[in-house]
Amino acid sequence: MRYSLCLLVIALAACRPSEPVAAPAEPPRSVQDPAPVAYASEKQAFVVAEQVVGLDHPWSFAFLPEGGVLITERPGRLRRVAPDGAVSAPITGLPDIFVDGQAGLLDVALSPDTQDGWIYLAFAEPNFRGNKAGTAVVRGKLRGDALVESSVVYTQEPKLSHGTHVGARLVFDDQGHLFVTQGDNRVGAATAQELDKLSGKIVRIDADGKVPADNPFVSRAGARGEIWSYGHRNVQGAALHPVTRQLWATEHGPMGGDELNIPQAGLNYGWPIITHGIDYSGRPVPGSQGTAAPGMEQPHHVWAKSPGLSGMAFYTGDALPGWKGNLFLGALAAKALIRLELDGDRVVHEERLLTDRNQRIRDVRQGPDGALYVLVDAPAPDGKLLRIAPAPVPEAEPAPSAPAAGAP
């Protein structure tokens, strides 16, 4: 009887959903009188100012069409910063979220149709026992401080993650399809090669969650129709190229081998069979055949030493003209904002910014004012939203007055 009771207690505990993470003692707040810090870079003088402080592991943000910004915090909180700087309490109406390690509330994206009001959130969704998770996407509409009319439009199956390698970024293409980037869940990495599973894949769905008829594996028996590309380790950065309109994505390597890719429909990006990194043990990655194999794509650009790549943005504004056309990447391990100069699609130069701040850069976005905004990933009270703006132009010295006619 005692044995049966113990089994019942264990089973009930396993079925219990993830406990909500306690909120920090002090809520986040906007900085009313930010003090900009001046920097010089190779191509652009700029200043950095704190906009919002006290965030708890902020993960992503999106600018609202009516002004203000939405910010996700990985422990499961979504906040709205109003145009006047007021920071909301956590938005209600979110689904159950698996919060552990790298898993939690992740990316946020707005519908490309500014009239429909849909907000999309990527998150780690618990299984029915609450002990594993997979990447999922929910969409809803903001009414006051609540998410309403919400439904899950994508869910990764099977759910394999214990809190690692869940991705995830959300990017809409010009046809209104939604790319969802994911990780291999770090359990049985070979699942990234298996087309009947969604881990280790970038998927492409319609805005309502349906599978587009032109997806590459939609007619292949035994393959998931949502899959766009496969063989990915953990894709935590993605953006649409402003000229070619192709998806670009970054993914974490193991020890070394972080990648920048331009994922193409139906192609295999090799993980874990090919990689430019090694296992954390210092030995080759289990199952790896080296850095190349037939039928597997090479990285578009690769880092021998992992910066820990996260969010990414192409800069297209006029406020920072020295950086126009550059690609910016958040770096967690390197604690930097990486600036890449491009010649067409080719990376020709790299500069690392903000290294003196010693802060993990989780996400980077271009704001409607042409400034760059970045998120500092840290526990409260050290999580922050920063604004990068052009340095003020020094006032010119007044020209000396000409002597009056006839003056000595």
C-alpha cells in the first residue's frame, strides 16, 4: 500500500504543470532621464542610453504600431512599455509555459498585416506531464493588459527538451508565411536529421498554423510537412534580408562552430553529422563525420570560437548612416554586439561593439526612429533595453569677426 501511494505521489508530481517563476521584488521601469554614453566605432560615432531597466532575462521585443514596445521575459512574462514610458504588469492570458534553463517565453512578432492585430509569441510548451517541452507558437490580440482570442498555431512534436535547445525566433516572409526556428532539444541530436520529428528544424507555416502547399516535404511520406530546412542545432537568430527577402539565420555550435546560414527549402544543414565545433567534453561530437559530407550544406559563415549568437537585425535606417546595410548580431558568450559588413551576401568584415559593458546581448532590432535597440540578458534587476543612437554633432566654433573698416 505504501509503495502504491508513493507511485501515485510521484505520478501526480510529474503531471503538475511548471510552477510560475516568482516575480522580482522591484518591477521594471523606464529610465526618465537616461544619461547617454558616447562610443566611437570604425564607421559610426554613437551613444548608448538605458531605456528600460529591472527586466528579468528579457528575450525579445517588438515595436507596436501605436507606439511603445512589447518585451518578453524568459521566466514567462510579457510586458508592454507605453509611449509615455509606463511599464505594465505582466500581460495576462498567456498559455502554460515550461520555464527551465533556456526554456520559457521567447520571441515576439507582430502580424505583417497591421490591421488584424495578431501578436505571435514563441514559447516552450510543456507536455502533459509537465516534465518535457517543445517549441510552440501562440497568437492572440492585446486588449488592455490581457492577451485575448488566443490559440496555439504551432506545436513541436515530439516534446523532447528538458530545458535546452528550444530556439526560437519568428520571422514573417513577404507572402505572410511564418518561419519558426528551433533547436535539437539536446537529447539524441540525430533527431535533427529525422524528418518525422520537428526538433532541429526550421519550419514554415501559414499565419493561422496551416501547412503551405509549397513546403518542400509536404508530399513526402513519413516527413512533417511543416519542415523548411533541417539539420540545425539551435537557431536563436533570424531575420529577412531587406533586399533579397531571403531568410537569414544564426545557430549555436557546440564548442566552436557558430553558424550564419541562408536556409533554403528542403536542404540539410548537417547537424550533428557535420560541424565546425567539438563536443563540450573536448572530443569530437558524437556521430560527427567531420566538417563536410555529401548532401549537407556548409555554413554561409562560421566562427571557429563561438560568440554565442542570438538575435539579429539588418540595419536599413538613415539615423546611423555609417552602418547602413550592415548585419547586427547579439552575442551572449562574447558579450558584444557584432557588426558585419556585407558585399552582397558575403561577409567581408566584422567589428565587435559594446564589449566594455560586459553584458550578454540577447536581441537587437531597428526601431521606428532609426535607432538600434538591444536587450541585455540578465536576471533582474540587471536586464535592460538599450537604445543606440547617433552621437550629437559638435557645435561649430563661431568664426572670428572681421575687423571693422579703418580699424587699427
